[in-house]
Amino acid sequence: MTFGAVVVGRNEGERLKRCLQALSAAGLVVYVDSGSTDGSADWAKNSGAVVVELDMSRPFTAARARNAGFARLRECAPDLRYVQFVDGDCEVVVSWPGRAIEFLGLNDRVAAVCGRRRERWPDRSIYNWLCDQEWDGPAGEVRAFGGDVMMRVDAFTEVNGYCDALIAGEEPELGVRLRAAGWRLWRIEGDMTLHDAAMTRFGQWWLRVVRSGYAFAQGAQMHGRSPARHWVWESRRAWLWGAWLPFLCAIVSVVLAPWGWSIWMIYPFQVLRQTLRNDGPLRRRATVATFQMLARFPEALGQLKYFRDRALGLQARLIEYK
């Protein structure tokens, strides 16, 4: 068996069907269901996948689901060399597994390889389009990968897989441990998967970025003091632009009114600065810069949520946007 696949999802409907159908080249597919009510588990079984129904009495995380799927995959295929992790709202491009496995076969110290994840419907909303921009990146050695990745089984096992407790950002955190163990991560040219974000409302985008802010804080607490300085800058940036500067601007606005209100111009100036730094057509650069600036506020909220949970000893709960 060349490779197996682990798919995780909940109530993905037609997206899951496309996902599983696209994995026909896999020797074995394990689908991990997290409490679907749309018949996803039954459909997956009928399609030939091995189904793991996650115990939902414990807080759900995608990391825990992937680990559970990988454990079942190894039970069924103990000699497996490669595993493709893929989210249930994604469809693997037909040519991807062959290209990924060929690359891993030629590069013994590469633990994981990813390609271009594309948004299926980028024109349906600005939020889908932003996801498509987020997935883009140059080929070469990278520090992290996303939810869709072809992984060397030995490397994944060596570092004990994903961290179950992380509600987001589990892939970059795994990347930190893989690189610390001497492994390398790579992005190669070409499409890997089609993703369906299905984000059509501002509130969905906001919650997704709150989750990112929570992940930044959690990741920085875990590995911020290591040489990787994992997500230290992202956390500080969120605090600066999303919390401390608004607080300072509000004080200056009140104390030095009416001229003090001009201090808020620091935000449009920052958008202009980012627009000039970004690549591509002006409209694209300006749109990305605007949302980059706006994202600092929900990121700061995510930071606050993390430290509240930590102070109160609360179990992290998944922040869902769809």
C-alpha cells in the first residue's frame, strides 16, 4: 500500500462525498466523524471508508480527530509509509498524491509536503477570496503546513502526532516539533486540494480570526521561548494593534479633544503602508491590507479568550465559524 488517507469532518454533506471520491488512489481511507447529523458516517461507510466516530463527550478538536484517524489507519495498515491528511471540505487533486510521494521518496529528511490549496468558490464572497489569498505561497522549504498535507508516517510517529488540546493551529505546532527533531517541511509547485470555506458573512470571518488569535496565544505559550519563537510576533502584533493602541487612542481622544481624535489616523496610515508593501494589482493589495489591519481586533479578542480560559482553568472549546 503506497499511502493511506485520514479525512476529518462533520456535516460536510456533498463536500465530503467529493472529498472521498477524490481519494480513490489511496490504499485505505479512514474517515473520522465528529457528531454529524446529516448521515455523513453512513455515506462514508457505504463508499468503502473505515469510519471512526469520535467520542463527543470530550471536547472536540481537529487534532484529536486526526490522531484518532491515524491510529486506526496504522491498525489496519501497519506497514504504511505515507499518510495524506485532508479536511472533509476539501477535494484532493488527482495528480497530487503521486507528485507528493515522489518528492518524499527523493528527499529522505522531508517529513511533510504540501502544495497549493485553492478556494473552490473565491468569487462568491470577499471572505472566500481572502482564504484563497491566504493559501498562496512560494514553493520551497517552509516552517508550517495546513490541514491538507502528505506526511511521512515515521516522522509523524516520532513526534507523537498532533497535540490533542489545540483548538486551532495544530499543524504549525506540529511543524515546530518536526523541525526541532531534525525534519524538514516543503511546499512544492502545483495544486493540491480544492477547499470550500463557505464563508459568506462577516461574522464567520470574524470568528475564524478570533480562533486564529486564540491559536497564536496558545502556540506562543507552548513554544514561544524555544528557538522557533513560535507565534510570538503574531501575538504581540495582535496586542499592539488590537488592544493597546485602541486603548491609547481612546485616552488621547478624550484628553486632547477635538484634535486628539486625529491619533486614530494611525490605522489608515498602516493600511496604506501595508498596501504599498503587498504584491499584485492595487485593488488586491488594498483589500488584503484592509483586512490585515481589521484582523488585529478579533485576533486580540482571541488572545483575551485564551488568557481568560487559562486564568480560570477552563478547557479550550472549539471556536466554529460554519
